[in-house]
Amino acid sequence: MGFVKVNGVNLFVKVLGEPSNKPAVIMDAGYGDYSKTWDLIVPDLARETQVLVYDRAGLGRSETSTNPRTSREMVKELHELLDALELKIPYILVGHSFGGVNMRLYASTYPEEICGLILIDSTPEDYVERFLPTMSDDFQKAYNSQFIHEGNYDEFIESLRQVNDLRSTLPIPLTVICAGKKSHYSKASQELWNEMQRELLSLSTEGTFVLAENSAHYVQHDEPELVLREIKGLINKSI
């Protein structure tokens, strides 16, 4: 636990567990969120392998950065952080929500460093055009007004463009965990969300879809055992 200077900014990082023959697990939180979101699963996971959680610049205990808050910049910073820590390659990446956008971009940018990817209710690149218009005006207003904690709305949209531009089919195991009980979703909206999450399976030659039937957006809080099971399964598959 401590700070690592990345591109002139001190980032808060925790590395738990011991090095082993198993791949390290790198975890990235959702928009405006930070390492604490993983507290329910990290202690158990760290008994299996090394686990890294961190706070992106401007969040949690990390210092603020003047660099753009787009996925491309965040991926560069994470790559520099991992280089500094000299964790064993290849990694398993785990991303929740917007963190899934970052982890997708990392996997596409540095495919030789990755042996598995888990997306937890990850934001699809066509979310704004395809899904958001199906929701109520109040929901859309609340969604669009949230972009004050990290990057702004334009940087968020740019991040979705970046991950779309590098979209490819990766030769690594992918698990897509979909929240099946989303707050404020109608039956039709939930079905569309499930469909869009399933479509993320095309990112891999070896994709697995898992529906977390009792979870809202934070599956790692609502069904931590499910998330643990899927990460551990990918760890064992990657040995």
C-alpha cells in the first residue's frame, strides 16, 4: 500500500497477495469510483494470487492530473504504474462499468500483456446512442449530469470513441458479467441491456456470459461470491 509517481502524479495503489505461478489480477473501478469498490472481494482473491487495486488520478487518495481524463490517458498511466511495480506478466484485467472501457482499451493496446479479461456491467461504446434514449428524461438528465467527478462528458464520449476505434477480437478468455436487476430499468430496458452485454462477447474468441440475476449495477457489492467465482475460474484457466 502506498503511492507511485506516474507522469508526475502520485497514484494510490495497493498490491495484495504473494507472487506465484498464477497471473496477477488488475482491477479498475467505474467512473468517479476508486479502489474501495473492490473491498468485498480483494481479501479472498489475494489468497489466490497478487491483486492490484488503485485510485485513478483525481479520485480516492490519488493526486489530480492535468492530463486529459480519457481512457487513452488512463491506460497510459496504468501501464506506467504496472511497469514501475514490475508485476508478473501476463495479467488478468477486471473492469467495472467505465473501468471496463479502460480495461478493454488496455487489452487492445497491450495484448501481449494480457491472458484474461473480465467486464462487470461494462459500458458499451454505443451506450449513449443506443441505450440512453430508451430511458426516461429524468434518468437521462441524471446520467448526463454525473460527469463532474473525473473526466467531463466530452472526455467520456471520447473514451467510448477510443475503445470503439481499437475494437478487435482478442485471443484471450473473456467473461462478461451482466447486472440482471438494474435500478429504474423497465423490463424492455433490462432486456436491451442484457442484449448489449451479450454483444461484448464478440471481443474474444472465447467468451462467457454470466447474468447476475440479483444484482444492480454494483455486482461486486450485491453478489461478491459470483464475481469471485468468475475471477478465480479465469485464474485457473490461465495457469
